[in-house]
Amino acid sequence: MKSVPFKTADHLKTRKDIVAYLNAALEDGEPAVLLEALRNVAQARGGIGTLAKTAGVSRESLYRTLSRRGNPKIDTVMALLRAMGLKLSIDQRKAA
């Protein structure tokens, strides 16, 4: 049996899948996890170049922003989410 590498982007077919995936990344609480999730969504939605053009940022800048060592500004994250047809919302944390 031949194995193939797992690519998260291949499994992000619907907007519902993408929203659930990004919410899970936010729940993790680690910024690097969210950046990786955004990178995977970008790949699923046509690639970094396509997202960069739609968001109005340079492709090189977006690669740096979504890298493991990226530290994006909130306005960049908001522009990326808008370009993906998504929005950021805040919810109250459940009491422990």
C-alpha cells in the first residue's frame, strides 16, 4: 500500500470546515498554532499568492507573517480574515 503525506489544506473543503479548524486553533491558545492554521487555510483557498493579492499585502510579506516565527499585527490578521470571507469574534470563556 502506498502512503501519501497528509496535507491539512486538502481537508478544508467547506467554509464550515475552515471555521471549525480556525476556532480549534484559537482554542489552543498558542499564536504559532493559529499562524499555521491560517497558512493551511490560505493553501486550501488557492495559495499564499492568491490570498496576498486579495488581502492587499505582498506575497513575501505574507509568507513571513504566516511563518512559524511570524508576529503579525492585528490589522494584517484582520485583512487576511476579510480576504478569506471570515471575521474575528470574541466570546466569554466558560468558568472552570
